[in-house]
Amino acid sequence: RGEIVSFGNSTTVKGILYAHTGSGWTMANSGSGTASCSLAIALGTNSTDNGMLLRGFMNVDNVGQNIQSGQPLYMGGGSTTGRITPEPPGASGTYARVVGYAYGENIIHFCPDNTWVKLS
């Protein structure tokens, strides 16, 4: 439940993190310009038919195991493009951006921060 939009007519993968760019929804990546875009989690296989979660609670099974409740979650990059990860990026040139907080093993409060930091 939360704030959901239904537009863009993009093919999506449920539970994956996307960025809204001028050309629609694309998988979010901490190593690219998508880190500063509006973010959403796909609720199904099509952004128009199924919707995109802009903010709210969601059961996401791709975050990982042993997540501490209340732990911040970050936008993934590289091999974790489109994923939400408990580890902040560390490579030079990547963007660190909190996208939510854990509320148990797979339940998250998705609330992307409006700020991001490019690591040098």
C-alpha cells in the first residue's frame, strides 16, 4: 500500500527498482544518472497496467537475508542494478542514495530520499 502511479507503458519486473527518465522507466543503477531521477518499485510486468510504487510499504524478496529492522536500504548498481541493497555503494563515481528502511527480512518502507551523493 502506498502512493502508486500507472503510466509509462514500460515492461517491468515486479519488485525491481526503476527510475523515471524522459523516455520512461528504466532499471535504477547507482553508477548512472538514474540515481538522481524519481524512483519507483514495479508492482508487476507493466508500469501502466500494474503500477509503480512511489512510496509505501512492500514485501520485496530481492533485498537479501539477515536485514536488521530499521536498517537503511540503498539503490544497487553493477551486478545489483535494479535491486535494493543493505550495502551502500563504495566505488568512486557511484551515487549513494537511501531508498528506504527495512521492517523485517523482506518488508520495506520504500521512501526514496530526495538527495544523493556522488562518491569521489
